[in-house]
Amino acid sequence: MTTDKKQINFPFSAIVGQDDFKLALILNLLDPLIGGVLAIGDKGTGKTTLIRSLTNLMSNQEELPFVNLPIGVSEDRLIGSINLEELINAKKETINLGLMAQAHKGVLYVDEVNLLQDYLTDILLDASASGNYYLEREGVSRYFKSRFCLVGSMNPEEGSLRPQLKDRFGLSVNITTTKDAKVRQQIIKQRFQFDDNPIEFVAIYKSKDESIATQIAKAKNKLTSVIINDAIIEYCSELAIQHEVEGLRADILLLKTARAYASYNNKSEVTKEAVDKIADFVLNHRSNNNSPNQQPPNQNENEQPKESPSDGNASQEENVHILSPENDFQKLKNTAINTIDKGTSSINTSAGNITSTDTKKTVSQYLATDKFELKTKRKKSLLKEHHIFLIDSSGSMLKDLIIAYAKGAVDKIASQTKNQNTQFSIVSLFDGEAQHILHRTAVLKDIEIGLTSIKTGGKTNLTAGFKQVKGISSDVDFNHNLHIITDGKLNADSTLESTVLAFQTYCKGINSTQIIDAEKGMVKIGIASDFAKRINANYELLITKSI
């Protein structure tokens, strides 16, 4: 959906402390072929506020929409669809424009882009890079222009973005919380001024925003006339090689972005200074060499010379390295002995005495209890099992007393999987909402009590349930197994497509999924079965006679 034109957004020029992000956004408005901006940063740093402030740079230009892409968007909503009712009844081809077509010549913003489905992100990036796309539906083929500035934001704490998708974003900016007290104070004061009187606050910065918009418009007109000489092309290629980037996208984007920067600053040709200014935007998320211009670290006058493992003055950090040959392990053993307990002839640890018969095990244990933390990859078999029951207790389930059988199914599964490493949680779907009624217990009596407290009635909102599941499936010490008991009769405003997207968005921490289909009657809609196929879940029918 596009932003309401009456909505008042924070002025672009009033934002402080995010100069790099502001510049990256300006360059993409100037040349959308750069391919968008990915903002990676802490929560609460004003990423969304800055992105929405772009509307203040677009208000004086015709047909420059700002479109906000919801995280649960469907493919049809993204690229468009055919109005089937008019196609069948009136034999008329009516296209429902997708969000990408609506964003043409404007900005398409995706908050939490790392939670968007990968294939939808691919579609977005392809359309943004090429400036067009085709809608192929029901035998109808339509061409749409999609020359928009794609802006994505993400908090890495909520999940990562595949490297292939990161590379498709033209530029990226890392945003951190400022440590400058004066800057923080200025931000707070401006926020209060805006909240108390937004109209007056926007008016103060209106001329500055208009000046930036005018500068962007002028730079657009002269963009292609900016000269790029061979020396600059060579310099960009050398930078890309130093950073060990994959492919040639970085070389091209260094030139495109530097040209846009030169044009924005009213320069007639691209200089090395312009390339250096924008290089981090292009290379931040592509570099495979964090220090391309630095030689391997050598000893200097400020460093202690490395001493032999037999020397009691050697530091632990200097002598810990990957063990492969036997002599390396012997050196590490000697270092540990001499470093941890200097001057003693015998060493006792909590793991036992260090002897030649069990050296590797004991040294590793000793180091792990001292200063280092030697981590090993957890074996799946060592993790505890966590069974999460998502029970549809809506009115349609109550109608045929299916909820009673669902309770029986939960009790049966819990009894069969009960052991010392197994815990259980229950989430109930009731009256269009999700209720977390039991959190990780190993006591079967608690499960029985939790099941008796389930309320029934209302509508089914699986998406709300998946959001609850996300919150209780984040512990890495467990294998999380989800059991969904439902008749598949969704809310009127929910579709199978949106439910699949919600599952894929919020249930990434789930190890395995089981759908128990409680639908009854002579005529079945089969949504639970279709849903199981779409998410590759195990599917079972709820057998009432066995309960």
C-alpha cells in the first residue's frame, strides 16, 4: 500500500547522525539502476524514520509514490493479478496492479527484509535491477515498468539474509547506535519538537528538503554526461580484486555509484576521491577480505616477541592454534602446562591429572575451564526435544466436538514421547487470537491441566499462532517439533498462500512439523492437507475412534 499523502513524516534534512545512509538513499533516488539500499543495524536507530522521510524529497515531483511492502505479502499482491470474475463473466482483462508496478518512479520500502520469503526477494531485486517485469497469469501476459528505488532494512538479531540476496542489493550501510552524547541529545530534542508540533517542525526544514530535491533533479539530468576515464575503471577493478569480491557486480556498481556521487556534487567527471567516498557502500556486504590493504600482522616494537612453547613466559593467546600434526599438539600441551601452572612439576585439574595416556582430552578440558572456551558443534542427538502443540480451538472445531479428540491426540503424543529430555508447550487458537497456555514442561499432569483450560469458539488465526511459536522456538538447546491440530477452516481474511508465508516467516526455528487434520463431514475443503504439502509437513488424519 502507498503511504497516505496526508501523513506527516519527519523531515529528511532534520535527521542527524546517519549521513552515510542519507547519502546512499540520495544516490539511489538519483540513479535507481544502482539497485537499492540495504540498511543493517541496531533496533531503535531510526532506520524506518529516515526511509519514510524520503517522501519529503518527493512531494514536489510528479507521480513519485512511496510504497511500503508488508512482510506477509503474497506473490499476487507483489506482481499483480487478473480479476477472474471480470475475465470469466465480462470477458474483460482487468489487471490488479502489483505493488512493484505501483512503486514505479518512486520508492519501495521493505522493513525486516530478512524475514521476507527468499523467492519474493529475488523477484523484487530482479524487477528493481531491470526496471521492468512481466505478469503471466491465466493466459494473460502483461509488461510493467518498475523503475523504483528499493530500500530494505533489517536487524541481524532477527535473522540473516542469504549472501546471494545481499549481493543483489546495490549498496549497504551498517547503522550503529551513536555514542556521541551531544548527537543523542539533539535527536531527542528534535523528536519532541516534531511530536509536539509536526506541521511547524516540517515547515522549518521545508526549504532544506526542497533544496536537496532540486539538487537530485539537476543531478539526474546531467548523470549520463559525467565522464568516466580508463584510470577510474582500472582503480575500481583493483578495489574489487583487493576485496576478493565474487563476480563483476562490485566493479560496475563502484562506477555507477561514484558517477551518481560526482553528478550530485556537480562534478563533470568521476575522481578517485568520489570512488573512495562511496566504496564502503558497495563493498560492505561483498568483501571477502576485511583488510585488503593490510599485510599479515608482523612483530613490531609494541609487541612482545613470541617465545617457544617451552618458555614459561609465553602467553596463552599467542600459542593457541589449530591442532593437526602430533608435534603441534605436544607444543600446545607443553604450553598449557608451563603457562597455567608455572614452576610446578605436577598439574592437577578438575578433569584429572595430565598424563601421556589421556593428554588430548585432559588438556582440552583444562583449557576450557581456564581462560578459553573451546566450543564443539552440538550433536543433534544430544539436544533436548521440545514438542509444541498448536491447537485450533475455534468454533468450527467445537461444532463437532473435535476439540475433545484433539486433546486426546496431544495426551497420546506426549505419553509416547515422554523421557527425561522431552518438554512440551501448548498454544491455543481461540476467538481469532493465539494464547500461550503452557510453556515447556516435562510433567504430564501439567499438560492435562493445560488442556482442560483451553477455551473454544471464534475464528481460526494460524498466523497469530505462528507468531507465538516463534517466541518459544528460539532456544538452540532444543529440537523444536511442531504439532498443528486443525480442521483448516481459516479466517475469512486469511488464505492458504498467506498462511504458508506466515509459517515460513515465523517458524524458522522448527525442526519438524506435523499436521493433524481434524476436518470432518461428507464434503471436505482439504486446506489442512494442502497446507501440509506446501510446508513439507507430516500429515495425519485425526482418528476419533481411537480416543
